Amino acid sequence: MDMISMWQMYRAELLRFRMFGSIAAVLHLVVLRGVISFGDLFINSVAKLALGLVAYGGLGLIFGLYQWGTYKKAGRWTFLVHRPMASSQIFGALAGAAATWLVVIAALPLTAITAYADLFRPEWVDARFYATAPFVLGLSLVFYLLGSIVMLHPSRTAALIGCVAVFFLSRELVGDWVFVILALVTLWLGFVAVTCFKPDLKKPLNRPLAVVASALPMQYALLWMLFIGGNLVWSSWIAFEEHGVQSFAVHTWNDYFPPQTVEYLGYRNTEDALTHGLERIDHPRGAELAKQIELAERFEISRVWRKPVTRGQLLHLDRSAALADPEHEVAWAVSHDRLLLFGRDLRSGAPVGWMGERGLLTSEQVDDSSQRFPEVPSVVGEKYLLTSRSVYELEGRRQRIHKRFELPEDQSPATAPRVHGSVVSLMSDKGLYLFDAREWRRRLGEVKPLAYVELPGDIRNLSGIQVAELLDGFLFSFAFGSQSSRGFLPAEQVMAELTLDGGVEILGRVALSQGQPALLRHQVFVYSPLMQTAHDWLWAAIGPYRHGAVAVEPRLEPLPSKVWAAALGLSLLGALAAFLLGRRRGLVGRGLWAWTLGVLLSGLPGLMTFFILSPRKPRALPTAAETESRRIGIGAWAVTGVLDTGAWEPK
């Protein structure tokens, strides 16, 4: 009987949204058909990512809010929850109907248009494009569950639970791990939504696992709200102390860091940064070099990581997927399956053809493996392709790809070539190459570097390079001092000189300190040591290429004793506050001690979620005698007040 009733409810819910679902599915299909007619659906861009997030995520969110919002109306909720079925079956029937419509609206049109382009149009359709439909469906389901939780959760701050939805949208994910994160997030939010579905929606959650499932994402969201708030309060206090209220209109908080700090050097221009280093290394030629800096050509080379490309990765993980050929108005995109470039006219959307390492290919050459790239290249900028060792450049005039430089076997390119006046820079993970800009523009093939400067430190710790072109060489300032999940890396400024004969001399090193106080630098740990550690593990698992392994290594710097003392004191005070407030709210026994222990472990975010999720002691209804006594007392007070003011006098 239950299964029949559940099926009937599922079928009724399907019919309830048949008009909306049918129109939305047809409209989605028409829009996708228009996109492939006038452009390329499979070339990634920031606009497409933003529109996709709003469209597919918004579809699920609005569906969840509307579906459960209509059932919460007076009379309908009572009729719904008193069906002869378990609450989980009722929720499963309604949510199952919503999921079915999301498949019809979001996934099926996208799958159909991908297959249509693959079978009937001269499109470049990789196998990975078919994985976009299940990802979009998962995106819609996650936001549908979030909308359901917002409507069903007893707390109005339930939207904070949605912070777990951002994990699978991270561009740090590698390969198909995005689906693992997506599945875990869907199961998590689904469990929270089921536990929130109960006859009395205002009644607090009482199942321990349900409380934990709601509390953890809330704590994570609150943790970073505290982090942002702490930085704003501290920076505002510094600005106010220096210049008063008017300082907020003309100054920024970065103006107040002293020299020889990481923050001071990070916000100086190239000339100031080079001068800062020369003034502190006490070199015999320091004054002479400082004068040359004033008249020299100066430029800065920032560290931009070349994110590894996994063959077959999802479209939204591509940072930049097309090379621009403005002369022929063609966009060239990388095919992961064929390891070739596919071109499309930017105006008409018509296909132009395929291109390999040796230029445009005929239909017979497309299947020739010798024309393909050795691996999936990274698209950097509008005309460069980077592989693990080589740098390629698109020449628009002849529509050819030229290999410009091949690095040694133990090096990989970290940035694309950049023109700085008379030189072109190219950074690898081990050093910096400089090329003659005139020769770079004139030659179409490989170019030999003018000079090579080995990095005087780890590139993972490099924050930037400032360069001045002197009369007889180049002056460099290497700024080191980055932050990772393991803490703050050792910071220093290294001054080096490159002479015309190619020799490199380290002029000196300047030790840098952190301008922020220790409590502010480690404020996340102070708020919650446990959640700081969990955050480190999470991002180490999502981006293992950053750390070399899915593990959290020991911290780079020992935490000061005052940081440990502040974290411990805050946890103890939070646990005490939770215990006292819990008793005031009527908690007893295991419930009281569980909340107290939870706040002790999770710190300040745990205390904040305790205020949100812990049940409040119900107010006792007054007896008839108390009501009558109160009524008489209020009447007597009113009469007395009138007599005291002299407003009533006998005639």
C-alpha cells in the first residue's frame, strides 16, 4: 500500500509541473540549438561559466523553493504530512518527481544537442563533452536540495549550509574527481533535507547525525565570515588610528606596513621595490645602481601558475580554451581526443578546419598521428600553447603553429612569453629566460635566449620579480614569501645582477617579516584549530598537484605560544558559554554534554552554530489565575497612571 501511494504521489507531482517542465525543456533545447548555429557551444568562456551557473543552479534553487514553499501554505502541509506513509517516502516521492523534471529540463536537451552536433554537424565533439550533461544535472540537484533545506529547515540561517555546494565548482579539482565531490555533496544535502522534513517544521532537529550534518557546513561558512570580518576590523582600526575617519576615502590599509615586511614590498611599484632592496643590502655599488634605476626601463614579472591540464577533464575546468586569430577572425580550440586545434569563424560560426604543429591540415591529414601535439597543451593568453616542456605560438598571418622554445628535460614552463620593451621573458619552474624582443618578432621558429637566471629560491614561494634594464645588464629583485595550507613560507628579498656577458651575481639578501600580527595571521586557527586542520586536508585532497601528495605536511613555522593560548582560551570560554546557555535553554544529560564537547572541539564557529541550532526551552503557558491576576494588575496600573498625571479630576 505504501509503495502504491508513493508512486501515486510521485506521478501526481510529475503532472503538477508538466506545463512548466515541458516549456522549460523546449526553451532550453531551442537556446542550445541557436548557440551551435551561430557559435561554438564547446568553447569555454567566463560568460558561459557565469550564465551556466546562474541558469542551471538557479533552476534547481527556484524549483526547490517553489515546490516546498507552496506545500507550506496553510492547510496543505497538514494534508501532506498526514498521509499513510513514512515522512522519508513522502519526501522521496516529491523530490524524485523534481529530480525527474530536472533530468528532462537540464540534462536531456544538453545530451541531445551534443549528439546532434556529433552526428550531423562538422563540429569538434570530444568524448568529454558528453560528461557535461551529468555535471549540469548534479549542479541543478545540489541547488534544488539547497532550496528545499532553506524552506524546510527550522533555522532561517540554513542558507549557510549551501557553502558545501561550492566545493565541486572549484577549478582546483583534477580529472573526474569533480563527480566524486559532486556525489558526496548531493548525498550530504539530501540527508539534511530528509531530516528536515517533519510534521512540525519549527521543531528543532533532534537526531544527532542530522544536527552534525547541518552544523558542519554552517561552521565552515561562519569560519570564513569571521576571517573576513577580522581582517576588516583590524585594517579599519589601523586606518582610523593613522588618519581618523577621513583616511577611509584616500588610503588603503596596505599603506601602513613598515619596510622589510612582505606586505610593504608586495604593494610597492617596481622602482620602489628595487630601491628598497638596494638600500638594505649595503653593497658597494648600491648608490650607483640606484641612480641607474631612475632612468632605466623597468618591468615586473608576476608568478602565474600554468595549471596542469588533464586529458578529458570537464569543460568548466578549462581556464582558457581558445586561441584568437584576429586577422582571419578565427578562434582555435584544443581537441582533447585528437590533440589538434579546431577553428571556427567568429562571425558566422562556420568551421574552418583543423590545425596541427605544422599548420592547417587536409581531411586526409587529420588522422595522421605525426601532426598531433605530444600532449594536451595549455592555452595561455590569446596566442600561446604550453606543454610540459615546449612553448608554441599561433601565427595568424599564415595560420600556423610554431614551436618557439623547448626547455631542458628537468624544467617546465610556468608562464607564457611576455614582451617588456626590448626583451621577452619566459619563466620556468627553475629559472627565468630572457630573449631579444626584435629577434622574437622576426623569427618564426625557435629562438635562443639571451640569458638565463636561475631562481634563487622555490617558485612555489615566489610572489614576484621586479626588473630594471641597466646600461650594462639587468637588475633583479626576487620577492619570496607566499602562504600555503602549511602556513607562511620563509620570506626574503633577493637582489641579483645580470651582466652583458651572461654572468649572474647575487648582490645580497634582505630578510622580510610578516607585517600582520601573529594572532591575525593565524586567526582561523584561533577561531577553530580543528576546522583549520580539516580545511588543510580538504584542499590538499582537491589540489594534490600543489603539494605533491594528498596529505598535510607539518607546518612551515611553529605557531607562537600566544596563538595556542588564544585558541585554547577561546575554546574553553565557548564551551562554558554553551554549557550555561544549554542549561538555560532546558538541555540536560547527554544533549547538554554533547553540545558542550562539540563547541569545545570546534571553537567559536561551533558556539555560533549552537546559538542557531540548539533547541530553546518552550515557554510555559500561564494558568487562568495568573492571567486574571495579570489583567487586574494591568488595569490598576493604568488607573494609577491616569491619577498621577492629573488627567482625571471629578466634576
